[in-house]
Amino acid sequence: MAITDIRAYAHLTAEDVEALGQELDTLRREVEQSLGERDARYIRRTIAAQRVLEIAGRLVLVGSRNRWAWLSGTALLSLAKIVENMELGHNISHGQWDWMNDPEIHSTTWEWDMTGPSAQWQTAHNYTHHTYTNILGMDEDLGFNFLRMTRDNQWRPIHLAQPVSYLLLASMFDWGIALHDWKIQRDHAEVRLWDSSRHNLEFLRKASRQLSKDFLIYPALTGKNFKYTLAANITANLIRNVWSNVVIFCGHFPDGAEKFSPDQLTTETSGEWYLRQMLGSANFTAGPVMGFMSGHLSHQIEHHMFPDLPSNRYPEIARRVRELCDKYDLPYTTGSLSKQYLLAFRTIHKLALPDRFLRRTADDAPETSSERKFAGVTSHAEPENRPWSIDPATGKRRGLRWALHEAKIALRAKAEQEKEMLRNAERTLRAKAQQEKDLLRRARHALRKSQRSYSA
């Protein structure tokens, strides 16, 4: 099931975790001290480029009766919405650019081009998700309260519809996130469901503004091309929703993005918090263009450890983080975009089924594992005294990566042993069946012989 002791799972001592946390704190300070004009110029240019894309897209859509104008305008508008959502709205709302003290580019003033208000998203995401990342029952982004993404959540018949409900979520991701955040803030503020509260009014005001802007005002400005522009706006929102959904699911739900028990929080140190963010997130490989279009969330590991550092710094931070992972023998979960998404997509479909239809145990399932998966492979119970901490041949540390490798070997050996046992059982059954056939044949022969003797 979920990890209950992160040090045991990571095969690190308390001193190891403390040292790791100190090195990551040092990395944070170095980046903070180096922030300057280069970074400010980056975000201002990004804002300018996004606005040019949107204005160009909407101008081209004035001639949206023409097929090529419609396609070009829709593509430009889709790019503008993706950049605003991923690289601007998400990252500015995280406070990544608050150090500039620019009132336009500040987490308290920026309102992004999404259905839900930025303030409600900040409560739900910045606080609950980034504080309690992948903690069962505390991180409400873990399956968004209706998808079963770990066996720690009990299966219910409603989960059979999970593959279909996920597709609906992906296509209407802005509404899914908005309603999810609204509910979290309402619960956090103890506001009753149908109260005409400030939270409800804030949500309704923002949602109605977005609906009017995209589906009434801008299409109306194109006059007789209203329905073509409306279709373009719907398409651009759909493309933005699907892309942001893919990026988010690639960073949170592929194999290797671990889940944790609430017990982990009781005595969690700052070093263990870093470690939880590292083990609970996943990256995907991306070049400069895809990294930019994903809001640099292709570096989800770095984002979860340093959510308020500017996103344009994540590639250089990632190099340092990978060095630390090598030093402490920790996995750095990454892969191609297609691989990470297919792993998350597989989990959505697999966990729609009851546990009795699943082959692996809850402790060593690829989408959810715990320190108990190493039972019989390594003595994780006493990490301080473990004899495998240093490889005698190379002098390098043996940690979680080594333990995962050993566990995989042990799992394959166990599977091969079970196959061999099954083959032996089949051979025994075939031999027994042959023996029974021989006995039956001899009995028939004896019966015929006795019948001939009687006839004679």
C-alpha cells in the first residue's frame, strides 16, 4: 500500500535525509540570489508573445469562413491559451515572479484565462496539493476525488465508469479544475453548499465572464462569422484542456510517482518533505519548445521541490537534482511524454476494476508501492545498520535504485518459480491422467479377456 516510512523506502538514514535537505536548501538559495534582469526579461517577453499570439489569432478569425483562416486562427488561439495557462497563469499564481515586485506580474493580482478564479486555485493547489503532495486523504488532487489512482482507495462500482469519466475530465479540464478548487475552498472555509457566499459569487462571476468572453463577445465581434468563430473558440479551449490534462497526468500518475500514508506527516522533517516531493512526482523528456509549452512542468520533480522558483530555471536546477539523485542512489523518474502518459492512462483503466482482477499485490504494484515491497529482498527495517549501503566493489552508495533493481530481480525469480511450479503441476497432472488411462485400459482388457473365457 502507500509508503508509511519514507526513510525506510528510500533506504536512507536520518543523516542522509538531513544532508540531502541541506544540499537542496543550498541550491534554492543559490538560485534565489542569482535572479535578476535576465529572468525578468524572460517573463515579460513571454507575456508579450502570448498577447501577440492571441491578438493575431482573433484577427485572423475575422475571416473564419475561409478554411485556412479558420485553421490558422484556431491554431494561434490554441497556442495563446496554452502559453497563458501553462507558462503564465500557473507559474505566476505560484508566486514565481513575486520577487520582481511588479504589480502586473504578481500572484495576488494575476487572473488567468481559466474558468475558476486564481485565488480559489491557489488555495486548492498551492496549499493543499503542494503541502500534502500524494498524502492519502489530504491531497485532493490525488485522483481529483473521483478517479481511483491507487489501490489504497477502496474500489466502488462507480469506478467502472472511470475510463469514460476521465475522457470527460480531459475535454473539460478547465471546468473540472474550477469546480474541484471551488469545492476545496468552500470546505476549507466551512461554507455551506448553497450559501450565497463570497466564494460562490466569486466563482460564478469568473465563470460567467469566461463563458461570455469566449462564447459570446468574441464570436459576436466577427459578425456574420459568429458560428465559425464560436467553433474556433470551442476548439481552442478543447486543445488547451487536453494538453494541460496530459501534462498534469504525466507529472503525477505514471509509475514511480509514489503515494504516502498520513503517518508520514507526523514527524516529517524538511529533508523528508523534499524527499516526498521527489519520490511523488515524475518528469517527461522535453526540448526547449515542449518544455515551454508545458510551462516547464516537464520538470515536475523540480517544480514540486521549488514551486515558487521561476520556471525558466528548472532545466538548470534539474541537472543539479539529477546529480544528487546519483549521489544518494535515488531514482529520477522520467521518460518520454508518450510513455509517461500511457502509464497513467493504463492505471486509470486498470484500477477501474476490482482488486481481485489485478495480478500484483498492493505493496509492489507498479502504480503504488511501499517499503514492504522490499521484504525478503533487503533489510529495510534497520537502515542505519544495513550492510548494503556501500558497494564493496565500486565504493558507491547502494540506495533505493539498487533496492528497486534487486526487488525487480526477486520478482522475476518469483514469477519464474511460480511458472516452474505450474509446469511441474501440469506435468504431474498429465502423468496422473496417463496413469489412470493405463489402469482403465488394463481393466478393459481384463474385462474382455474374462468375457471371452466365459463365452468359451
